[in-house]
Amino acid sequence: MTEPTTGRTRQPADGTGSTTPAPRRNGALVLAAAVVTVVLWASAFIGIRGAGPHFDPGALALLRMLVGTVALTVIALRKGVRLPPRRQWPLAAVWGIGWFCVYNLALNAAEHTLDAGTAAMVVNLAPLMVVVFSGLFLREGFPKPLLVGAPIAFLGVVLIGLNSSVHGGAFDIVGLLLALLAAVMYAGCTLLQKHLLTAGADATTLTWLGAAAGTVALLPWSGDLVGTLQTAPLDATLWVMYLGVFPTAIAFTTWAYVLQRSTAGQTSATTYVVPAIAILLSWLILGEVPTPLMFIGGALCLLGVLVTRLRRRPAAAERPAPSR
């Protein structure tokens, strides 16, 4: 691209000398951040199962968030803390308590009685909720690729969940309700976070503040945590620390990066890849061999997410007329 008056080549604003278009670079960064998010969140199901037998839900959530908040503090300080306007602080606190306290408690407790596949199936009702409510309340509309791809991906989650629950998984109504509560928290907090980011909140600072608020809300479980740390094996404690650093600090940071640059519906639908990755990790780490039907479900998850990422072609009326 040249300047209209001098004909000199326009250099990028970042001073790197790269001629790659900025939208393409940004798209690659968003895709990379989304991949990091879904892989680390998939590993969280494995980590919770590894630590769950030795940690009560509250103690597990508190230790995870203590570690995660410390890691997020380092990330926020390195990037630079930019506090949101004071009028947003109550909403940020509500968001943080919902995401990092209530969601964690509900999911941890659910996985005490539900297998990972069933828990993932119920929790992944949340992206469908986000698609509907973001279209209604955030005015994101209902793009056809999203409306087609999200149900396909959810069908894959259902196949994975039903198949894993049939093959040795336990079913419990309380666990099911807790997983449903986690889904509601997931959907509501995604919409609230998108609202805060759209209002101008810094993604990294917001994640750090939310994690701190969630950690404070979990402090009533401090006594349980102290007692558990005295009896829990080292590998279980290391699993919880892994949950704090990677699926919490890093993955929620990359999630906020993607959410700030994409619609809430499209971002949440991307997480339908998580169950497919979770069954693969369960196979590699826990030795839980997936069935052929679970492989089909994983393929549907991938296909559905791929469809949601398709871009609509502009209508004929919107295309620029050829120059004469």
C-alpha cells in the first residue's frame, strides 16, 4: 500500500518492518490463544479427577485459586495494571465470585459423583445458552454458521457424555444439578465478562481482579485446606497447583484475550473442542480408552466448531461494484 501523495511504502505502526497485514496477524494470535485455552481447560478435567479423591471441593477450589491468583498477579504486573472505572468494580466482583468461586465449587463437587464425560456434557450446555442470550442481549445477532455449528458440536458432546456414563460412569441427581449450576455460571459469567470488556475494562486486569474476588469468597474453606494438605499425597497437591497456574491463570488470560476480540457466542462455541481433547488426554494420561462412539462424538465437536468459525460471504448487494 502506498501513500497517495508521495508513493512511499507505508510502514506498520509497530515499527517491526513486517508487511503482513495486521488483521491477519491478529487473527493468528486469536487462534493461538483459543487453542491454548481449550487445551488447558480440557486438561483441567483430568487434574480435577486426579486431585478430587484427596481434596474436598472447597479445599481444592481454594488452593487452585490461591496459586492462580499469585500467577495472575505476576502476569498483571508484567503487563501493567489498568483498573476499570469504579462503577464497574461491583460487576467485576460479581463476575469473579461467579466464575472463580461458585463455578469451581459446583464443578469440583459434580465430579465427585459424575464421570468426566457426563460432567463435560452438562457443563457444555453453557455455550448454547451464550449463543442465545448474546444474540438477544448483547446484540450479536444469530449468524448462520454459529446456529448450525453449535448444535452439531453439542451433539458430539452428548455422544461423548452418554457413552462415557454408560461405560462405568456413575449417575447422581445431585451431581447432575451441580454440573447444571456450573453451566449456568459459565454462561452468565461469559456474558457479564463480555459486557465488562466491551465497556473498556482491560482483559488482564479484569481477570486478575476477578480471581482475587473469587479467592476471597473461598476463604471460609481455609480450615479444610490446612487439614487436607497434611494428609493429601504430593501428586494430588501438584495436580491442584497445576490447575492454578495453567487452566486458571494462563487459560483465563488467553480466554479474555479471545473474548475481547470475538463475539461471546463464537468464543464460547469454540470451547466445544474441550470434551474431544479431554477424552484424548484421558486416554493418554489416565488410560481410559475411548470407544468408537466417543471418537465420533469428538469428530462432531471438531466439525461443529469448524462450522462456527466460517465467515459468511457478503451478499451480492453488499459487494463493491467493479471499477470502470
